Amino acid sequence: MISSNQLRFSYSAQKKFSFPDIHCNDKETLLILGQSGKGKTTLLHLLALLLTPESGEVVIAGKSVKNLTPQEITVTRAKNIGIIYQRPHFVSSLSVLDNILLSNYLANQKEDHQKARQLAEQLGFADHLSKKTNQLSQGEQQRVSIARSLMNNPNIILADEPTSNLDDDNCQRVIQLLKKQSAQIGASLVVVTHDQRLKDEFSNQVFL
Amino acid sequence: MNLFKISIANLREKKLNSFLSALLLTLGIGMISLLLLLNKQLDEQFKRNLKGIDMVVGAKGSPLQVILSSIYQIDAPTGNIPLAEVNALRKNPFVKTVIPLSMGDNYQGFRILGTTPKYTEHFKAKLAEGHLYNASMEVTIGSKVARDSKLKIGDQFSGSHGLDSEGEKHEDKKYKVVGIFQPSGTVVDQLIITRLSSVWDIHEHSEGAEAPEVAEVEHADGQIHTDPEPDEEGKNVTSALIQFRNPMGLMTIPRQINDNTSMQAALPSIEINRLFSLLGVGIETLRTLALIIISIAGVSVFISLYNSLKDRKYEMALMLSMGATRTRLFLMLLIEGLSLAVIGFFVGIIASRIGLWVFSKSAEQDFHYSLGKFALLPEEIYLFFGALAIGVVAAALPSLGIYRLNISRTLAEE
């Protein structure tokens, strides 16, 4: 479960954002739609605890993160939040499998090879596990990053424009997989996008 | 998964950069290590053979040449001196021992040295087999001579005139091997040692057997002159090694000899220091060059990590967002620098051993000296820590950027 309360953030005196409150329960989905420059990525980074808000607070799994130290924030993020970025990025020197397992390693969890293989089967890239990530197509890469975000069974999955670089087929496939996987582990799924194709896929929507 | 694995994967990802950095380190370390090895072994060889010899007397000429030919057997002698004058030195109260040397022949490039038993006593040469030469034309051979020439006890051979194996053979008179010395690490290993009288006999005989004009040509280089008078007083030797009873001898005797006799006195300590200071210029230059190469290696590690960090900024931000601490990533980058340093060090050490081996081969061919000690030197342990320090510093400087990386901005920019 994730919710925010009167979040404000400013990069400079001219560039200020104040965001509508959001709320997404476990097993629920939320679509945040907005045009470029409306602060979509800023909001996602605030929710992902990558940025600290000027005022307001974020509540993760029922706990406010307002007064946590940077280390506690890092631990909370690694344990509770899986993030999927617009352009899938990986550690390019590692194989697909190692990139997925990296989630476990960096969050100090046990490396779950079985889960990695299982996710690869479900997301349809089981044949590519030993390849380097740059040998995969965009759609495949996005599916790998979904698998990576799921490895620690997060409480919340945040996706930043997960479909904007994909064609219609891949877009559908990725969004269905995201919904299915987050439902499977009982996580909240928050998608931030300007991609109008996703409008009909989500019942809960917030406009920036 | 661990940091080490990720670091190595990163190094392998940038194969050429890593190769260049490791190669430069290898070159620098290898050069320094080779210099250390050569310096140490040459020094040892020189010191060991020098021990206890205070002065060498020989014919007038280059004093360094007298030392090199008489102690180390690597240069041609300057000429001959009368044995009578050498023996006269024995009467000087400051002189403890006088070891006359007579050379001029060789067998397969190994010098045949006529001397007194004091010579082998001085070098503490012990017999491995057989006995010490007794009669004229009997020889005891050094361990390396035995190994390389395959001479065994009881074998007979004829020496060739001069100091290289191309010389004319003294076919009519043969030496007989009666003993073999144990390896001692001194010049004895590469010598064929016999009585002084053998050297006289062989040249007398050849002169008697052949026409006089041939004999004259044969000895035109003036190495061993044969005197028609067989008595010792009229004999010549090549040089003599002198030991003093006390340091006072050093003050007076060399001057006396140089002023009052046909001989010249050379002091090994002075000449060898001169030689080493001449060599030292070359060694110093090479060492400086090696240090420059090592510094360039450090810069190369720095640049390649700096560049790859720029490329991998997003990766770093990503790993930070996935729960990595900055210190952990910093360590990961340090390991990359350290791995290169360790690889460079060990390949460099191996390369220096190969270099020494090659050098030793050629030194053995030219001078019969072998430099076959490949063990790790204590200085090389310091070299190891030096290499690690370079790896750490070169990796740490660019990697400190990790602590300033803005995760959100980096992730948002791409």
C-alpha cells in the first residue's frame, strides 16, 4: 500500500510542483496520467523515495517515511518498492540472469535462482537468461526489468512510462504482465505515463 | 553474486582498456623487478668472488681489465709479469698470501687456469669427486665445466690456445681430468684448474715441437711467453691475487709496486666501485623509465575508470536505487583498480623471470656466469604494495564521484 499527502517539490523558484494526493491499496492499481513537464517523473521519484519532498509525506505499507535516515530509506526502498523505468537500464557487463539476481544481492536478500527462472518463464525470456542485456529487444528488456522489480516481492511496484517506447503488441503484453504479476504477489501497482493507450486498462486514474 | 564478480565482469566488458592498463603495469613492474634481480645477482656474484682479495698485480694496462680478467675471468689479461717479481712480494711483511695465476688456454671456452693450491683454498672449493690435481697436466674442473663439457674423471682433452674456443689446439699434450669441484657459486665453477707448471709445460713443449717462427706467431698476443730457461726464476705468470695481513699494506704496497716494478697493482674495491658507478648510470636510467611507465599505468587506470564511470553513471544510480550503498559501489570500483594492479604485478614478476632467464642464457654463453635465481625478492614485496597503492589511488580518485552522484537526476536524465 502506498499513499501520499500534500506532496510539494521545487527544483527552483520558477519550477515548483504540488501534487494531488494519491492512494493505492494492496492488490490495487493506479494510473497517473499527465503530459510532459507536469512532473510525472518527479512524482514517481518522490513516491520511490529517490527524492525528498519539500513538504508533505509518503506512506509506504502504513508507515510514514518522513523521519527516516538515508540508510533506512535505502533499505525501505530496496525491500518494499520495485521500480520499472521508461528505458530499461541494466548493468551492461552482467548477464540477464545476474541483472535479475542483482536485486536480491543489493537488497541483502538471498539470491533466488528458482524465482528468477520462474519469472523468466512467465515473462517469456527464459531462453535469454545467459545473454547480455543489450542483445535483447526493447520489449524483452522491459520484461526483464519487470522481473527484476519483482524479485524481492515488493509491496509496491512503480512504473515510469513502462510502455512509451513499445509498439502496441508489446505495450499490451507488458501492461498485462505487470497487472498479473503485481496481483499475484499482492502489491500495489502505480503506473505513471502519458501513454493514452493505457487509459482503458486502469479503473483508478489520477490526472496531473 | 558478489562485488568481486561484478568488478571482474566490468573489467571484461572493457577488455581493451583493462588490457592496456594491465600491460603498462606489467611493463613497469617487470622492468623494476628485472633490474632488482640483475642488480642483486651481479652484486652477489661480484662480491662473492671479490671476498678476501685485497689487491691484484698484473702487467701494466687498464687496472679494471686486470681485475676483470684475474678475479672474474671475463676480460683478456693485460700481459705477463715475471714470477720472480711476484714471489718477491711474499717477503713483504704486510703480505699474507700471494696466489700467482697463469692463463692463456681454454677448453670449449672454459679457461684453463694454472695456479697454486692456495687458489682453491681461498675460494673454499670442495671436491665432489676425484682428487685435486697433483702432477703437471692433471686438472680439476669446476661444476659447470663438468656439466657443460661432459668431461668426466679420467677423460683427456687438449686445450686450445687463447681465451675463446676458436684458438689453435695443443694436440700433442693432453690434460687429464682427475677431479670435479662441488658447485660453489664462485668463479671456480667455470674454471679448469691445474698447476702452474702445466701451463709452462704445454707451451714449452709446443715450442719445442714446432718451428720457432710458428711459435712466435702463436704467442704474438703476448699472453703466455715461454722461456727457454726452465727454472722458476725466469718464468712468467699472468697476474697474482694478493691478500694483506693488515690494512696498512693497502697504504704502501700498491704505490711501491707501481713505482718500482714492471707490474701494476689494482685494487678490486676501487675498480669494482668504478664499474658499478658506470653501470649505475644505465640502471638508474632504466629504473626511472620503469617508474615513468608505472605512473603512466596509474594514469591509464584512472582514465579508463573515469571514462567508464561516465558511461556507467546510470548503472550506478540504478544500483543505488536498488539498495546498494555508495560505499559498496566505491569498493566495487576499487576492486577493479586493485585487480588490474594484482594482475599487472604477477604478470610483471613472471615476465621479469623470463627476462632474467633470457639474460642469463646469453650471459652464460658469453661469460659462463649464470644468474639463475628466480625466488621472490624482499624488495618485490614492497613493489607489490606499491602496485596496490597505485591501483587504489588511480581507482579511488574517479570513484569518489559515487559519493556525489544525484540518483534522481541521473535516472531522470536518460
